[in-house]
Amino acid sequence: MKYLLILALITFTQHSYAKKNQVLLTGSSTVAPIMLDIASEFEKLNPNSIIEVQTGGSTRGIIDIKRGLSQIGMISRALKPNENYLKHKTIAIDGLGVILHSANKVTKLTKQQIKDIYTREITNWKDLGWIDKPITVVHKAEGRSTLELFLSYLGLKNSQIKPHLIIGDNEQGIKTVTGNPYTIGYVSIGAANYNIKNKAPLKLVALDGVKANRANIINKSYPILRSLNLIYTGNLAEPSRKLLAFTAGPEALKVLERHYVISPQ
Amino acid sequence: MSLAHNKTEDYLFKGLLLVGLLFSLSIFVVLFFLIRSGGHFFISTSISETLFFDQWFPSEQLFGLAPMITGSLLVSALSLALAGPFSLILAFFYFYICPLKLKSALNIFMDIFLSIPSVVFGLWGLVVVVPLLAPLFPPGQGLFTASIILAMMILPIGFKTFVATLQTIPNECLLAAKSCNLSEWSVFKDIIFKSYKRKFFVGFLLQVTRAIGETMAVLMVCGNIIQYPDSLFAPIRTLTTNIALEMSYATDFHRTSLFFCGLLLIGFIFILLLISRTDEMKYEK
């Protein structure tokens, strides 16, 4: 019993000690892998601090900040007007890319064609200049900010979309498209490029003739762009403030490059 | 010395009792929480608007659960149809025919199978099974794929319960049957299966309960489209995957409706357990 008490005391004190230098970030599954890498760079320079990153989507990022469950939220969109009381810091610019299997011969699509594919006006690859195979349409689950951005680009309501498959996060979408050459999907350009670099049989499609590359994101000619933001309320404690400043530093810039997203500067 | 020893034992016993009690109470806490968060949904919408309605668009305030309920029931039934008989046959093979060397190998294999996390099954399904099925039956993810993965997951559960049941059959009974010069097939059909079929039935029910509650593996291979499947290979969404996909993104009434999905699932499992319990009690009488 005595030992148990001592053990409990030790874990408790350690816990409260850790609490002081701990930062919890929750939110977007697009921002999370980037912040995870930035956080590990940060921890190298600040060995006392503990940064924890959890995903769950932009909406969770906002809810957790509202309830005070996390110190910093991650969202892969701009703040909505009714969320303006939150403070934000843009850490990167990312685009939304339409992805195909690398065996697919289609290299560019127009907005109208994508609209037709997602509403099943076009259902066969031969109508797009490839072989006679039915198109498998991959869509995101309700509530994802990637989905909201995609819908607002196409000017459609979610109930108008007729998908064959629905996926959760970026990674599942990429696995689905690489596993079946006749699928079409959309994910963060950063995530897509990261997987292409790691030899996934995947490619990004040019939208309305504009290629999904770095230059076109920087000069803002690519049609679906979004900012990746960190959000917080009021006064931040010391480690969180340091981390926020760190995201604009040279180490963070390298991480952004590694994840193929563009620095906002 | 012995007194002190007894005292520690006493403490230990009381402590364990307390932990056990807390554990059983925690089920009620979960249930209370679910009813509190999801029950509201039931009050503010009518049954026909949710349980028998097929439009689920939370952003447009449409909350029809019928396709997901159908999906959950279909995928559990199909996976049981695939795994149930096979696990029973395997258990018989293991108990009566299997040579001793193979026996331990089979046992270890089943144990390993049982301990594989469901995400691993799902990922394996997504990167191995789906690409195989996709060219033949597009889009590759759907009812059938999910059923195969689920069948693999519930197979060892059935196997273990059936073997445990077979172990309870008194050897005299079998010897008596053999001395009557009954063939092995009729021993199996007329004696073992007839007198133990209720216990086997409980094994099947356990498999269904596991299948209906499985989330992560199904999420990755079922396609997640909200529809009544029009073929064996059509994508579906189940109640569990609906919760997993949308919970972290849901707010307000959408969130309430997802808690209600959880409540429904608990309802299903409760009914299944009730059936198996009453059946067992009948059997014991």
C-alpha cells in the first residue's frame, strides 16, 4: 500500500511537472504531419518542452480551442466570420490537388469535367480520352474542410455529389487511388507530392490548364488554394508562444519544403 | 506473521472487489452518457424520420439512418455466413482429426490472429485485397470486401468458443457412441451437434456481436457510401464507421445524431446478448 502511494505520488508530480512545458495541438489532418515535424525540431532546441499533436480535423481543432482542451488548434482553412474572435497565424499555403493513378493517361481536366465526373455525368474514362473503364469517384466524408473547399470550387452541394467511395483522411485517399488505377480523388497537394516523392504510383492533374506545382501556388494562378492556420485564444503561455514564433523560423521553413507546402512569406 | 499475511490478502481482496465493482459500474456510466447525449435526438425527431429514412446529409439537416442500419446488419450477417460454418468445421477438425503437431501450430496461429489489431486487418484489406478485387468488381471496396475482412477477424473467436464447447463433451458419451458402431459422421450429426447446438449457437452470436461492433477495419474497406447496396460488391456504410468518420467533425445536432448511432449499436448488441443468455438458461434447465 505504501509503495503504491509513493508510486502514485511520483507519477503525479511528474505529470504536473510535464504539464508546465507541454503544448497540445489538435485539428486538421493536413496540418498535423507538418506540425509534428516542426514540433520535433522545436523539441531538439528546447529539450524541456513536450509537444503533442493529435489529428481529428479542422472542426475538432476549433472545438478543442473553444473548450480549452488544447493550447493551439490546427485548421486547413481560413477562419469563418463567426469564428473571428479567435486569433490565427498562417503557417503555410497549400493547394487542393485532383489525383489519379500514375498509370492513368489523363493529365489535365477542366472544372466542368470534374463537376461532371463528381455528379456522374461522365462515368467512363473513354470520354476523357483514355480506355473504356468505369470511373471510380472518391470523395471525402462530411465535415472535412478539404471537402468544403472542393465543393465551393465546384459550386455544388454535398448532396449533388454521387461518389463511389468515401474516405476519411488524406492518407486513406492516397492508398485508395494508388490501389486502383481507375479512381479519381482529391487531397492536399502537399500530401500528394510527399507520397509521389516516396514512390507512390500517383500523379496530380492540371486544373483548367494550370499545373499543380510550386510556381503556380506561389503566383496564385492555381485555382484551389487555402491557408494552413494555427489558432489560439487570448494570452498564450511561454512554450506555446515560443512554438508559434518558431513556425516562421528557418528550421520550420525546411520542414515546410519537405512537406511541399509554401511558406506564406 | 500469518496474521499480517492474512491482512494483506484481505486488503487485496477488498481492493479487487472495489475495482470489479467500479468496472461494472462504468458500463452504466457509459450508457448514461450515451442516453444523455443521444437520447435528445430521439425526442426531437420521429422514428420514421430516422430509422426508416435514407437521406443522410447532416449539413442539410437530414438524418436518415436506415442505410447504415442495413449496412451494419448485412455486413455482420455475411461475415458470419463466411466465418461461422468454417470456424465450426475447423474446431471439429482441431479436436477430433488434427494430428498433435499440427494442433499446437493451429492453436498458435489462431492466438496470433486474435491479437492482431483491427487497423492492421483494415490496412491489409485496403492495400492487398482491394487492388485484387477492384478490376473485377469495381470499385473494390464494399459489402463483400468488408465481409471477408470481418470474417477473418471473427473466425478465431468462433474457433476458440467451439473448441471450448467440444472440450466439455464427456468422453464416455463419445465412447458409448463408438461402441454402438456409429459412423463418425453420425456421431457428429446426431449426438454432438444435436445435443450441443445451443452452445454452438452462442458461439455464432459472439461472432456477430464482434462483427457488428468492429470499426476501423470496416472503415478502410467498406467504401463508406450511404446507400442500400444493390449488389454484393456495392459500397456500404455501417453505424460504427459513420461514427468514426464524422464524430470529430460533428457539432450540435449532428453530434447528437452520432451518439444516437452508438445507442442503436448498444441496443443491437444488448439484444444479441439477451438472446444468447435466455438460450443458455433454457439449455441449463
